Amino acid sequence: MEDSYQDRTSLVKGAKDIAREVKRQTAKKANKVMDKAQDGYTQRSYAQFQDEEDDDYYVRDGTYNGEANDDEGSSDATEGHDEDDEVYEGEYQGIPNHGQTKDGLVALGQPIPDEYKDRSVLETERKADEEELAQQFELIIQECGHGRFQWALFFVLGMALMADGVEVFVVGFVLPSAETDMCIPNSGSGWLGSIVYLGMMVGAFFWGGLADKVGRRQSLLICMSVNGFFAFLSSFVQGYGFFLFCRLLSGFGIGGAVPTVFSYFSEVLAREKRGEHLSWLCMFWMIGGIYASAMAWAIIPHYGWSFSMGSAYQFHSWRVFVIVCALPCVSAVVALTFMPESPRFLLEIGKHDEAWMILKQIHDTNMRARGQPEKVFTVNRIKTPKQIDEFIEIAMDTGAWYKRCWVRIRTELYGIWLTFMKCFNYPVRENTIKLSTVWLTLSFGYYGLSVWFPDVIKHLQADEYASKGLRFQGENVTNFNFNFTLENQKHYNGKFINDGFVNMKFKSATFENSLFDNCHFEYVTSLDTYFKNCTFIDSFFFSTDFEDFKLIDCTFINCTFLHNKTGCQITFDDDYSAYWIYFVNFLGTLAVLPGNIVSALLMDRIGRITMLGGSMVLSGISCFFLWFGTSEAMMIGMLCLYNGLTISAWNSLDVITVELYPTDRRATGFGFLNALCKAAAVLGNLFFGSLVGITKVIPILLASTVLVCGGLVGLRLPDTRSQVLM
């Protein structure tokens, strides 16, 4: 009888448990219907989510919608009982409990464990969630408004973009002085410009991919820190090889600035503000070029700022210029530490609470600035896409720590590569191909002509300078002391007997087949000076900078060399083109200002596609005016016109790129395209630079063709003016 009583008690308890579970499920379904009716952030149909519970949504206090009524199904018998330990109907039949999930998935509100779903199903659900989030996030950003927070982030990211503009110009400005200071031969000087672009190319791809994995702010902080550290270090190194290495890593760091900055800023802008304010942000690149030009103009020619520690360490003014050019990067790093992560990125990876707090910060900051601190942030739930976890298992007992680190690094790189390959999946594959074409053609034409313009101007200057040179044939100079500068002179078959060259300079001087008998050279410096096939007899050299490459096929008979100057001496202050190089670049960069203003004001009015195609076609047509560039003034005018027309294409291309890629691969796609840009810049520099002084036909026709063709391809891109940020 006792056994039958226990069986009856167990049966009653089981029936109560079943009734309680049915009541709880009924309450949750009722709450689900009410919440869907009250959700004002999306108009999408919820038919595809009928089988899901409302655990996908959060409320502000971190609990889940619908669980407030759980107590209705409770009883005294189950008070204090852990719901995770409850036995649900069908457990012993092997049916999975859809109300229970793993701890890591409960935090994301997943109603069904991922292990019970195919990956294709998970990806379909995630895509639907992302579409819903895109619409909802646009409404949330509109509620947050555009104000003090966006402007603060605008200036912080602008400093990072300014550092990128400085990096492009700094090498060209220090190259003449660095060549002299480090004894760089002409065959090696081209490496300095190319290696920076190489570092930027690799950095753009790497940091862009990393920004989609660890976050925009974190990736930007690291890459800017790398740039600032190695840029600062490069100003102190003495060897040319180490200097190249530092500039390579500096370029690698700054390569991540452009893709990360535009991805970051676009994700806190509402649709109607995005095109205009991204275009305003582009102005900081121009400001970086102006800053570099002005600092080079003000610092490099001031050689009184130099100091030396013996003959082993030389610190000249161009190194001061390198330090000053690192200041925008340092400022950006300091300011970034006070800015939050992109809330759009946090939602993409399922960090709802952090994203909600940042969105509330944006809202409250803007409302206080407007004088409406009492206005409440009404958002209490945000859709988070379904998270598809990639589990990585690293054996702790089978390898050393460095092996585990290597596995981790390799896995992260593989993850970046997988994200990059998604850029070629439907439906963004066609857009990626078109964008690649436009980026390649615009970069090749722009950077190619940008290096061609100054080189043509320098070539015209060199021709004019050479035409004013003095030529001496068969001269005979005896018992004469030279204590002044010999400049722009060529001496052939001359004889110098018992002559003295003391406290003087040779500049652009050439001696061929000449004889120097019983001559003495003391405290002599030389620039672009060569002795070819000359004979020196009983001559004395004291504290001169005559290196072997300046003495070509020369013969020395009973000659003495004492205290030869080690290293190359800075004599760039005598170079006729010193100030001119800075001035031309300053004007070319300043000419971008009108184009920047026009593109910012018209970006949202006439559309990105029209501006991109029109700007590239007009730039290609303007190249034909180069036929008439026969003087320095005309070439400078053409340079300013070309830069002013091209900047609108660059601005619209930046805006289109961030809007065409979804959030999970936006920085990766932008980084890949920016890497193509740097590769095309290297090709353009090499190709157009080799044609300077040879012909005008090929550069003009080639630049016009690629720009017009790229503009026509750009017109085939979809218009993103009315599109929400996917």
C-alpha cells in the first residue's frame, strides 16, 4: 500500500510539472505576439521567425523579453528550483529541448542550439537577421541624431587620415637630403619611394581584415601606433638599410588608416548625412599634404638646426622634419583612446549590451549638446544577427607556447582570408570586380601623372639650367687659388698646374680628360660633380668629400689623401629646386580644396555614381591640355586643374565602397581595394617616371584612356544614395 501511495504521489507530481510547463510555454507565446505587435523599428514580416521564441531580443536590463511572466507558472513545490535543471516532456525520448541552449548561446538569445542546424540554415537565418538589423539600426542612428559625438569622432579620425596624407608626401620631401646624408646611389634611391607604397599595400589588406575581426577602433589604434613608432624611429637611424626597414613598417602601419577610418565613421552616420560628411572627412588627407609641404618648406632648408656626434652620428634638419610629420599620428592615437568602438560592429558580433550602451552615449551626448538632456533614449531592444561560432582547438600538452601562438596567428590570418573570399561571393562579387577596375584605373592615372608632373617640371628646369652652363675647352690655369663656388660648368682637356682649391664648393661641375699637376684641395665639398678620365700628379687632398663614384676612371700619381670626410655632406641648401619642389606640391595639394567642397555639397544631391563617372571622364579629358604645357607655369596650372577634378572621384569612390559592402566584410573589402590602389600607384610611378623627357604622347594617351574607361565602369555601379548601411 505504501508503494501504491508513492506511485500515486509521483504521478501527481509529474502531472503538475507537465501542467506548469504547458502554462509557461503558453505565457511566453502570448508575450511573443504582444512584443511583435509593439515593435516599431521594423516593418518586415515575421513569418520566417514563427518557430523562434522571443529570446532573440533583449530588454535594457539584460533580461529576455517574455520571461517576466515565468512566475505565473510557478508553485510552492518548485520555488527556488533551477529552471535549467527542470525535466521537460520528451527528454527521455531523446527529443532535444529547444528551450535550453548552451551558456554561450543563451547570452545571444538563440532559441535552438546551433549544433542541431545545418550551416546553410544558420547562414540563412543570419542573413535575415542582418537585413532586419540594417533597417532597425538606421532608425536608431536617426533617433541618436547628428551632433557633438559625430563631430568629435570626425576630428579624431581626421587626424588619422591626415597622417596617411603626410606619409605619402614625406618620403618625396626627404629623399634629396637623405640621398646626400646617407650616400644613397642613384640606383638605390628609387627603393625609398617604392618600399613605402609596398608597406601601405600589405598594411591596407591586413589591417582592413583585422578591423572586421577585432573591431574598428582596436585595429586603428594598433596600426597607428605601429606607424608612429617606426616613423619616429626612422628619424634617428643612420644606415640606409635600417632607414628603409623603418619606413617599410611605418607604411605598413599607416596602410590600415584609410579602410578603417571610413568604415568606422560611416557606421555612426545616418543615411542622409553619410555622403556629405564622409566627403568632408576626405579633406583631412588634403590637409595632411599641405601640412607636410609647409613643414618641409619651413624646416628642411634650415641646416643650422643640425648637430653631430663625431663622424658616426649625424642629425640633420630633414630628420627634424620626419619627427614633426609623426605628430598627427601620435595625436590620433591619443585621441582614439577616448572614443568607443563602432556600435554597428559590436551588434554584428553579438555584443548587444556594449552596443546599446554606446548608442545611448551617442544619443545622450548629442541631446545634451542640443539643450535637451531630458530626452530619453527609447530603444530597449536591438536585433543581433545569429552568431556562427568557429571553434579553434589548440592542444596545451602537445606543443610549446610559441607553437600555440603560431597556430593562433595562422588561424587569425586564415580567418582574414576567408572574410576576404566572401567579398567575391554573391551578391557582392560583381560589385567587387567593378570597384577593383575603378580603383585600379583611377590610381594608375592619378599617381602616374602626379609623379610625372613634378618630374616634367624638374626636367624643364634642368634643361633651362643646363642651357645657362659655362663650357671651357683646352684651358690652361697656372698658380691660381680657387676660393669660390664653381657652378654649372664643364671643363674639357684642361690643365691645372700649381693651383689651389681651398674652402670652396663644386656644384654641377664636370671635368673630363683634364690634368691636375701639383694641386692641393683643402676643405672642398661637391654636389653633382664628377671627374672623368682625369690625371692627378703630386696632388694633395685634405678634408674633401671626393668619393670613388665621383672619380671615374681617374689616374693618381704620387697623391696624398688626409682626413677625407666620411659620409655625404648636406649641401641641399644650394640646390636650385629645393624650395620649388615644396611650393609645387603645396599648390597641387591646395588645388584639391575647391573639389573637396563641391563634392561634399553635391554628394547627396546628384549622387555618388554621377559624381564618380563624371569626375573621372572630365579628368581624362583634361589630360589633353598637357599638349600645350611647354613651360613651368603652364605645367603647374595643369597639375592644379587635374588635382581639382580628380578629388571628386576619390571622395565618391570612398563613399560608394563603404556603402556597397556589408558590415562583416566592409573594412576587408575596402582594405583589398586600397591595396590595389597602392599597387597601381607603384606601377604608375615606374611607368610614367620612365617616360619623363622622352615623350608626351604615351603618358597623355594612356592616362586619358584609363581614366575615361574607369569612369564608364563606375557608372555601372549601383546607386547607394538611398540605401541603408548593410
